[in-house]
Amino acid sequence: MSLTDLSLISPLISNMLQGGRVAEIDPYYCLETMNHILVQFFDSYLKGQGRFTSAGTYCRANHS
């Protein structure tokens, strides 16, 4: 559930749906990264602006 905003709204329900397992990634970082990638994708393919490549779009080493 860390790929949805449910973990921000209700961490308790999110953890219950994950079987009690806590996600290893910060939910804010996950959502910000996904939003950034989606904006790049849609700008490229729908607006024809810029270039989108999936290579290197997510790197946990860049997470601070």
C-alpha cells in the first residue's frame, strides 16, 4: 500500500491491509517520486514536450 496515498491518510489501515508489515520506504518520498515520473511521462507522450525514459527514473540511493 505504500504506492498509494492511503499510508499518508491512515497508516493503521494501510498496515492492516499489508498484513502488519511496515513499508521500508517513506510514503512521502514514494508519492513524490511517482508523481514526478508520471508528469514526465504525460508531458512527453501527451503534450509532446521533453523526452521520457524509464531508465534511471527511480534510484533509492538518491533518497535522503
